[in-house]
Amino acid sequence: MNTARLLAWLVLPVVALVALGTLAIWLLKALFGLVFYLIAGALVVGGGLYLYRRVKRSVEPGSRNRRRIEAASETYRMRNR
């Protein structure tokens, strides 16, 4: 009986450590995956906002692009009278 107890006291901690290590690795993978997706989503949203602001600023009233668009529209309207 003592041999079985000794074997149990030696094997159980090793099995517990392996199980806890496996669980820890699984949790770390899940957390890093979540962090990766959050960072990727933040970059996509940030890039979209950056592009939106650049486009909005490039065609706001008084900008060179806005004046070119208005001049082209006026020329088109005058030509089609």
C-alpha cells in the first residue's frame, strides 16, 4: 500500500503541473489572439478615420480641389446651355 501512495504522491503533482501548464498556454494564446484582433481593429478604424479626415479636408470650401470641382461644374453647366 505504501508503494501505491508514494507513486500517487509523485505522479499527481506532475499530472497537475502538466494540466495547469496546458491550461495556462491555452489562456495565453486566447488572450494574445484577442489582443491581436483588438489592435488590428483599432488600426483599421484609425486608418479609416485618417482617410476620411484627409478626404474631407481636401474638398472643404476654399481648398484647391473644391475650387477645381466648382470651376469644372460651372464650365460643364455653361457648355450645356
